[in-house]
Amino acid sequence: MSLSQETAASIAADVRRGARSATEVARATLDRVNRLNAQVNAFTEITESRALDDAAEVDAARARGEPVGPLAGVPYAVKNLFDIEGVTTLAGSIIERDRPPAAADGWAVRKLREAGGVCIGALNMDEYAYGFTTENSHYGPARNPHDTTRSAGGSSGGSGAAVAAGLVPLTLGTDTNGSIRVPASLNGIFGLKPTYGRLSRAGSIAFVPSLDHIGPFARSVADLALAYDALQGRDPADAGQAARPAESVAETWKSGIAGLRIGRLAGYFEAPLGEAARTTVGRIAEALDAAPVAAPAITAAARSAAFIITAAEGAQQHLDHLRHRRADLEPLSRDRLLAGSLVPAQWYLHAQKVRALWREAMAELFRDWDVLIAPATAVPAQPLGQEMLEVDGQTLPLRPSFGLFTQPITCIGLPVLAVPVQNAEGPLPVGVQLIAAPWREDVLFRAAAALEAAGICTAPVAPGFAE
């Protein structure tokens, strides 16, 4: 099997037993990234020296007989929103070029390194994480490996494309309104948005503090679990992190779905849906024996609340840029930030009330259900540059419409695992959200593993990138 199609788990197992060195894996990965990245534009920086240094540390530790970690020698890359020591954190912006290089790794990067991971570089994204398509005018668009004329989604588009193209087996992204789940769906891979506050965000640039999450992408449930477990832990530097102990899924994700109460969200989550997404949700629901569940009547209002909270809090993060560097902002981000700066306080306060009601409504549902199913995106990846979307007899603005089904869920910080289905109705993959009550990532991994074992949810390297 070529390196492009190997899993993080198999690489780590080989390195731990000495079948190959971390340095050998790093060199092969760097060669592949340097050859193929131009096709998808996933990386904005390749950290070759750092990668070889990280790999050498793993090899030296193994030679000394020391533990080398669950991700020993595993190549990974991170959205260019996370601090990598010695690298300027761009956040998809040219404004951030003025910042000095990061003095230390952010929490998540440090945790993956401590687990034995090897950092290959930083990944393309929508400027300041404000977008769903990674059509970045500063650094170029991230391209979907399944069809490079189409979007890789956003805002973590580079993270999704890098995994789907087999450049690295693991990446990190962030999710404010769907920025992990949308790229996972469009690129046909697994993506996890943990419960709000589960993982530390220290050492990453904030977008919307009350909505931002971090999480991993992978091509298998086992790899996603490895990354998620490695990222856990209490971080005193993140005041927004919940005071909860780490809760590993390593021993639970294979335990099956027996006893789980699984429902398929109806109503708001049934339309607008393209044929591929509708077929995919149906296949997942049938495989998990899911019963229909009426979505709360307040769901549409919850999405509106997420829009207002995003606009208002996001603009507050960038008021100085709007005042003094407006011409340097990417046009799509600039216009949204300007609009957000004008949101009346009364709207924001009302959105927070809706958010509280929505949280109560979903808590009521989770008294009866363990996992809820919903589409991740209404359609597969669309052509780069497209402005409008025709779906289910409706004409919608394309970019915001990729958050139709993800935004309400993020508004209250629920954990979600996006699972991929390849070629449901046509050549492009599309994904489904598995949603649980706060802190119940374990049941999401159990459901995802069952779907993977049944062959319904798989994430092979995109055709044309498999070697």
C-alpha cells in the first residue's frame, strides 16, 4: 500500500515496532506534498525543517527505548489559524504577515507533537475563518481533490483537501458555523466538531469566541479517534475551556450501536436537499435503523441567531482592521465584517435569547435520543466561483447556504461527527452529521464506526491522487 493510502494508525504501529523510521515517513510525505500540492492548493506553508526535526526526535526516543506516543511518526498539518513555532500565523490574511513568527506551538499543535506526530505545514483557509468555500483571493482557492474545478469547502478547506488527496492522514481545522463539517462533506472524509469547550483553543486566532471549536479530520474512524484523544487535556491558558477530565474514546468506539436510540431529524432538516444528499441521509438512517424525529419549531430561528452572533462577535474581533486596514481585507470577508459591525445590540441580545430557547429544545430531544442524523450539506461540492445554488426548486446564495444544516447545531455547541458517503448519486461525495448531547462524543464514534464497518461510510483517497 502506498503512503498516500495508509492510515495514521498503521504508520504509528510501523514506527513503534521499527518497521520504518519516522524520518523515512516524513521524507516520503514531504516529497508527495511538494509534488501534488499545486493541484489542490491545500498548503500555504510547508514546514520541511520542522517536520524532519520532529521525526528525528521520534526516532531518537525510540532508539533510547522511550515511549514514542500513539501518533509516532504520523504526518499531520494544521489550518493556518493555529500557531506553529517559527511560522507566522496568517489566518488566510495578508494583514497577519506583519506579525512575528509564533514563539511557541499552540495547544493543539503541541499535543499532537507530544503524541509523536510530525508537523508538515500550515493549510489554506477562508480569511479569518469567515466563509464556507475557501475561495481566498490572497492565497488562491483550495481545490477539491475529487474535481479540482470545485470548492473544497470552508473555512477549513485546505484541511479537508489535504486529507482527501492523501497528502497527510490527519489535519486540524476549526468550526464556527460548519467549517469542519462542510469540508468533510464536500471532500468525502470524516470530521469531528467536539462539544464546545472540550478542546483548548489556546494558540489559535479567534473568530467568534462563543462559537469557535477545534477538531480533527481523517480518512478513518480509528484515525479520528487517535487524533481526538491526543488533543484532549486541561489547558490553564484557555479560560473558555470546560473544566472536564479527558474522556478517551479509544476503548469505546468499537463497541457497536446496540442500545443506542438513533433518530433522523425531520422538518427543517429535510429541505432544501439535492438528490445526492437526500439519498445519503436515507442510507445512513436505514443503516442505523433511525426513527423520524421532528426538529424543534425554533430551528430556523436558531440559524438566524447564529448568523447574528457570528456577525456581531466576528466584527468585534476585527474593528481595528476595519478602521485601519480595510483595503487589505479579502473582499468577501470585509463586506461581512462591515455588516457585522452595524448589528444593533438589541438584535444580538435577542439572538442570545433564541439561542437559550434552542438549547432547551434540543436538551428535551436528547432525553429520548442518543444520536440524531441530519444532512451536512444540501449538495456536493460546487464549481469555484459559482454565486447561486439551485436545489430542490429553490435558488439560494451559494456560500451561506452551505451552513443551512450546520449553523443551528453549532449555535449551542453540540458535538458532531461528519461521516462521508462516496458517490451517492454521481461522482462526488457528500456527508451526514451525527449529532449528540454535550460531552457524548463516545456515542458518535460508535455510530460512525458501525457505518464504516458496514462499508457505507468510507473515505478513500480521491481518484487521481491515489498512488
